[in-house]
Amino acid sequence: MHDNTPLAMVSAIASFLQENLKDMRFPSKNGIEKTVTVHEGYLPPIKNLKRGEEQESDDYPFVIVRYLGEEDDTDKEKCILNFRILLGVFNDDAQNGWKDVVGLSTRIKFLLKRQKFIGSGELTGKIETAIYEEQMKPTWHGVMDVNFKMHSAQQEIGGMIEDDFFAKNYQK
């Protein structure tokens, strides 16, 4: 995949986070601590469960990297890509479970600020973090909004428009 596209940036951010969060462990429903899993776009679908069976929360803890959109000023050679990072953890502690989400978002913020460049993008602007006021205890959720600056997806190089990504992925 061409590395100068929003899809490539989602993959690069997800890979970066998966590698750098592998030492963080959080409680799970069955009492076993688990490492964070990082997903691109959305959580994978949960298998259909027979009626009456209790749903396992084996998808917690998680981080999801989601592309939101971009601003591409045609008069400039750089564009700004907007991403949302969604966080989810499981914690039975009704008074302190939210702290796991804050700890995870803080770790991600420090990692992004330290790395600055991921894939072909450069972290830019604000990093906004929030936890939801209403939580579905014992699961806890938060979000982070981040922006990356990168060269426009289509730029003129040597008189040719760089469109090999589209030719490889969307033409027969």
C-alpha cells in the first residue's frame, strides 16, 4: 500500500500503538490481566452467542484508530489528517475504573509527542482527550483526537500525477 494515504496512516498509527502498548496490562472480566489490542477502524464483530449465554468481554482492553477526515488545501503541498483514537478497558471498580482510561490515554499522548513522526505523517496541532461522562460500568471508555500533517495524497512529481495507489487498489 502506498504510504501517503489516510489508509496507510491508520495502519501506521495502529502498528505504532500496538508495539508501544504491549507492556500495558489491564483487568479482564475473567480476572486475568490482558494486554491492549489495537484495531483499525472498528472492533471486529463479536461471534453470535446462543440466547441466555453471558457475553464475554474478550475485546477489552482495546484501542481503535479511526480516520475521521482531512483538510487538503489545494494551494499548499501539505494536508491535515484527522484521527480519533477510541479507548476501552474493563474494571469492576465502580469508583476508580475511569483511572485506567486516563492512564491509557496519557501513555498514548506521551508516545505520540515523543515519536512526532509516524508513517509519512507528522503530529501537529492539539491532542484532545476525554472520557465519557456516562460509562457502561464495568467497561470504561474514552477518546482522543489527533491530527497529522503530510504531503497531499496527489502531488505532481516529475510532470506526472502520483496516482499509483488508486490504480493498484481500485482499477481492474
